[in-house]
Amino acid sequence: MSKHSIVTIVGARPQFIKAAPVSRAFLACEGIEEILVHTGQHHDAAMSAVFFEELGIPAPRYHLDISGGTHGEMTGRMLPAIERVLLDERPAVVLVYGDTNSTLAGALAAAKLDIPIAHVEAGLRSFNRAMPEEVNRIVTDHLSALLLAPTGMAMTHLANEGLTSRAIHVGDVMLDVALAAAEVAARRATVLADHDLKPGAFVLVTLHRAENTDDDARLSELLAYIREQAGGMRILLPIHPRTARAVERCGLSLDGFEVVGPLGYLDMVSAVRAAARVFTDSGGLQKECYFHQTPCVTLREETEWVETIDAGWNRLWRTPDYRQRRTISEYGDGHAAELIVTHVAALARTGAARGSAA
């Protein structure tokens, strides 16, 4: 039986993590071959190569080495590079994750070649069009033939945009990762020992979004807020390169913060599980906090993951308190990757002819 190929486009840390269980599920799917393309959007080894090693993801067949520049410039440089890969490989489906510039570039390149697109984490909305990620996810959803939604709210958003016929609720692949990673991190992660951290006696901070780092006054306010909220506990800050540049540019002080380099995934899992609280502007980390039962404070004015707010495990930083805590059932049972592969493989088998004719 001939194999149908799937080209998967990844480029940033959260996408490497989400791709891990899906790539493993593809290996067990008869008649399907996955071809992994790394755009290079996260090019630092501590934010890229380490995740492939720790999560057991096959080495990318293509590494495009594209990073830096403005959002438009980066996306524009990715487009022809991805297009060349797609013309060479002639895949039946292009699979993209999340809401990065790599996501948008992969979807646009596939759409121009009339190759069906499958979008993991479809239907998320912050309703803040000032966020580049919001634009990326909306455009990608409307270009995609298969919308793989993680939550019921995501399905509602897609229905409101007339996309119900393409949408399937598969649950959240990050739960698959979290369940597998917690056990491995307990054996292999060294971050607590490396920094003499005691469980429940420190807070963890990640801060990297442009809306926070590019506004000097806002960044200063956030740093002061975190210091105050930590209440004297140690503050671990694995610093993002963008944040480091912003702090230096603004002449801000990181007194009170214990600054370390970006953490590998297993160390991050260990830190999240042990922290008393996590302060973050990351989308995915909000859910990881819920998976590991650690309270989260989101350093933004809105979140795509509204169910974490409703369930009392997350709050926006300007909101004074958490709601009553409950379990979130709609994330699934840890088998989202298998569902994703089942539906992508079905699309590949029906879409192969279109892909080969592009």
C-alpha cells in the first residue's frame, strides 16, 4: 500500500511539545508518513533542539533556519521556503499547530498550493486583534479543511464563524504530553536541585509576549506586581531573549528575581509542579498549570483558555481572586493525539489527489 505523506510545520517551543505525542501516533498509523519541517522561529538550542531530544521527536527532515525580524518580515521569509518544501514533497495534508508566525506561513503556503490544511488547537479566541497570535489563528482556521478543537468553547467560536462542518472536538493534546512528562520529569529533571528550590516555596515566572516586553511602562508595572504578589517567596525567572533585551533597553532592575536561562521541557514541568504559583503571559503554560494542579496568574488582559478561569485554577492579573475550583472535563482523557492522527489520516486519504496535483 502506498503511503500518504503529511508535512508538519513547527517552529516554536509549544509546537515541539504538542507535536511529540502526535508524531508518535503517526508512527503507528499504517499508510501515513509524517515529514517534519522546523522553520527555525525558535532557533536558540535551549528553546529548540533540547525539546526534540527530551520529547523523543524525530529530527526534522527540513530545518529552514528562519528567525528574527518583524512579524511580517519573518512570515514573508518563511512562505517561499515552506512552499519549496511542499513542491518537493507533494504532501496530502499540511498539519499546523497553534498560532505562531510558523503556523500562518505554513497555512498560507499550503493554501496557495491547494493542499488541505489541518489545524491543531483550532477555535481559540482572545478577541484581541492587537495580538499577532489572534490574527494568525483566525486566518489559519478559515484556511483549514480540518479544525481540531481542544475545547467546547473553541467549537462554539468556530460555529459562530460558520466553520462547524470542518470542526471536530478532539480534546487537548497538551494533556497527553503532561501525563507522560510528569513521570519522566520526576526521574530526570534537575532544576529543583540545581537551584536549591523547595516545593511550594517559590513562584515561577515566564514573560515574553511583545505586548508586555515592548511597552516599557507595562513591563515595569508587571515586574513590580510579581515582586509584590510573591510575598517574599523566591522568584524563578527563566528569561526569554526578548525579555532580556527589553529589560536592558529600559534600564529596569531584576532585583528579587532569580534569573536563569530557558528551561528544557522536563525541567519546566518539574518547576511548574513544584511552584506555589505560576505567573505567565504564555498561552500553553496556563493549561499546563491546570494539568499539574498549580494556581496560575495570567499576565494579560484576556486569555484564550477561558475554562481555566471558570474552573478557578487561573486568573487575570488585574482580577483580585480565583473562582471556585473544579475539574475541566473537556480537555479529554489524554488520548487527543490518537484522535488527531485518525482524522488527519482520513483527510490525507481523501486529499492525496489534490496534493499531488498542486
